Amino acid sequence: MSDISLFLGQLGLTAPEQSVYLAGLRTGPALAQRIAREAKLSRTLVYYILKQLEDRGLVSRDRRSSGQLFAVEGPSRLQTLLERKRDELGELEHQLARATPLFEQLRGGKSLPMRVQFFEGMEGVKTIAEDTLKASTELCCIATPNVVRCLEERYLRYWIRKRDRLKLKQRTIWSEFYTIPDIRHRYNLVRLLPKGKTFETTLAIYDDKVAVFDTEPEPSAFLVQNAAFACGMRMFFEEFWKNGARVKKPKKK
């Protein structure tokens, strides 16, 4: 069982999520209450976790008159997710390798070591989110609502409060209009992407780092640490910022 837990942990499942997933495998299709008893967790928590696992494609539900039956997908689904993630990360790594020489030209051809780290699961996303708060310079972001929605509201509010305590200045370009939790804050300036431009992932550019966040098929992120690459991405951000639509701050009531 320890090997299974280790594997599920590497896929990004937390300890409670692992308990619910394994309990669902043992019970087969069952009501949330039955799975909760098997996992020895509260029904409220189990229902929340089942919804999270459903969003990742690891749980399906059957709505019947007697209630909702939850069915945990077997190992074949885990294999599919793993293969898809491997293919996506491989493609991103290939694109990054092709782009690297272009950014190195900004330093007159000087080549600097590039460090790339990959993180999977919600905890991995939070790890990089925490690292952005260590920025010694301005934090520049191109944000998509889907990435923000996948973060728990409690964590998002914690992140905003900590950013404000640190007086970390931030500029954010949203891919589409979104009810921005901290739009009134003086530490965060906001614009929208220029018309005709789209973005599927969220970028955070700070110091000599560039973080990329995604939610499909599950939350994941990778962090590139290289001054030339960060410089090039900052130029990319500034071009969008210059042409982005301004977002008016709501008047205080």
C-alpha cells in the first residue's frame, strides 16, 4: 500500500485524496456516505474531494433517484493522465529549447545555465505561487480565470494578503474579463489582453524567473530560471501591457 500511496502522491494527490480514491476502488460505485465510511473521513470532506477528483477525470458520477453514485476510475485512467502529461511536458520542453537561443542573443550571445523545474498537482502549483512572493522586483502576470478558479479561495486570499504585507507590486493582464478579488488594491494594476489575443495558461515573470501554470488535465506548473529568458518574456509582457485595455476600478460605496 505504501508504494501505491507514493505513486498517487507523485501524481499530485494529497493524503485525503488518496484515502478517498482507494476507498472508492474498494467500494465500487457508491454513495458519498458509503465512501466516507470506508475512508474514515467526514462525508462533507469526502464529497468535496470527490468533486476535485471528478474534475481531474478520476471519478465519474451516476445520478439516480436514490442518490448520486460515485465511481472511481481504475489504473488505466491514471496511465492515460500520466502519458498525456508526459507528452505535454515533452512538447513544452522542446519549444523551450528552440526558443532559448533567441533569448540568449539579448545578452550578446552569452550563454547562461538554464534551470527548469516541473511541479504537478495543486500543492505543486502552490509551491511556485509561494516562490513568486519572494520576488525582489515587480511581479508581471498574464492570467487566465481557470487557473485562479482552481485555487481554493482561502489560499488565494492568503496569497493576496501576504503580497500586500510585503508591498510587492504586481501588474496583471487578464485573458478575459474576470471579477478580480483584489482589483482595488494599490499593489496590483490590471489590464485586459488586446482584442484578438488569447492565452490558455497563466504566466508569472519575476526577477530571473518565469513560471507557467496550467489546469488541464490537472493542475501543474513549471519554473524556468534564466535571466535572458526572463528578460525576453518581460519584453513580451510589456508589448501586451502597452496595447491592453485598461480596467476601471469600481467606485467605493
